[in-house]
Amino acid sequence: MTFEELAHCLEVEGFDESPAELHGLLSGRIAGGERLPPDNIGAAIVESLGVEEELVDNARDDLVTLYASIIASFEDEAFAFRLLLPGDEISINDRVVALSQWCESFLSGLGESGFQGKEELSDEVMTAINDLGAIAQVGYEEDEEDEDEENDFVEIHEYVRMAAMVIYSELNFTPEVTASSTVH
């Protein structure tokens, strides 16, 4: 599902949230270890966003598809996970706002996943979480757009993508126990 497709779905159903916010929220919940059956995804979105159940019910199939595609992209060995943000044809200001919304929603979803930060986390994951919190606070002062701003945005966007994957990897990794590792 593309940003535009999700934006259309949310607009038709009357959601106030942006596609970036919804994708960030679901990505955070999944990165935190949550796996919901399709019948429970709508209720989780209602709870998280405080939206009317009818809105979610009307968009149920698209939301279930989005949730499943996020899981598949996190699990893809080719690092297929991508942030759902507006494309390059949209102003840098709007893309910065969407990235900030994505980060804020990701962190909210991470907290709602049942992950409470009580587990011992690596320094890399703690840094990633803190950095996402800082990026969530970023604003943009509109000047003339230049190539440096575009390059900076691309670098930050890629950092956020990798940070989400690092968090997902650590919180969802289960070490395999083999017979040879058994201590007698």
C-alpha cells in the first residue's frame, strides 16, 4: 500500500490521522513485539487513536493489509521495511512534518505494544529510541528549498528507517536453543 492509497482510504473514511501517523503507530506496535490476529487490529487502532469504531470497521480490509505488510517488510531478509511518507513531489516542509509524526507515532505504538522499556536494551536501541524522540520534535522553518535540505532529509529518513529496524530486530529476536547448547 502506498502513501497515496492509504491517504485516500483515510480521507474517504474521515480519519483525522495522516498515513504517516497510522503507519508509524502500527510499525511501533509491531516492532515492540505485538502480533494481533486480523480480527483484533481494528480494536487496537480504535484504542490507540481514539477514533470511532465505525471508521475503522469501514477501512478494516485495508488496515489488516497494512498491518500484515508491515510485519512482512520487517521480516524480509532484504531489509524491505520502508516508512510510509509522502513522495518527493511534496514540499520538504510537509515531508519533515510527516517524518516527525511518523516518529512520534512509532514511539507511541512501541509503548502500546506491551514493551515498557523494562527489558535490558542495548545501547544501540536506547540511542535509536532517544533519537526518534528527538526527531519527533523537529519542525521546519520554511525558506527556499535547497539541495542540502533535501540531502539532509534523505539521510534522516534513512536513519529513522534503520533505527526502526534495529529496534524491531532486538525486541523480536528469539535466540535459537539447540541440543548442543544444553548444559548438563
